[in-house]
Amino acid sequence: MEPSSTSPGKLVVAHPERRAQRALHRLVGATSCPVHIVADGAALAEVVDGDTIAIVDAGIARAMPELRDRSARAWIAVPGEGLAPAEAATVDTLLAAG
């Protein structure tokens, strides 16, 4: 499915930690796009489509590299382990895919 030029799209935040979900929702919640929160890769795969900007925990991204093959407007990785930096190879892979 290709993104619609008239659709605002949607943001999907995928993170296993409730506290991080709330923080990420506060960061992106002021947009005109609807925001969906999911806790794992399986739930993320169900809601991602061509109008999605997906904000994904690095742990989920590493566990499910096939996610980047799904059509989306953008894939954005956030570091796992709180604010610890993500491994450079993980970031490079996600940037190349998105």
C-alpha cells in the first residue's frame, strides 16, 4: 500500500517498557497523526502499512529484522536499555532500510 498524499498517516510506537511508551507518546503525541502504542514486534507487524511512521525499540528491531521489509513511510529506531546508545551496526541497518 502506497502512502496517500491526503492522509496524515499514523505513528506507531513499539517498545516493551510502559514508561518508555509513555515518554515516546508524549514526544510524538502533538502531531496531527494518530499515535498507536504496541509492546512487541508481532503487534507492530499487524498495524504497519504504507502510511505508518514506525518508532521501534532497538531490541524489537534486532529480534525481528524482517520488519524492515514491510512497507512504511519510515522506520525509526530508538535505543534499548533506557537511553543507552544503540549498537552502530543496528542503527546502520535500520537507516539503510528506512
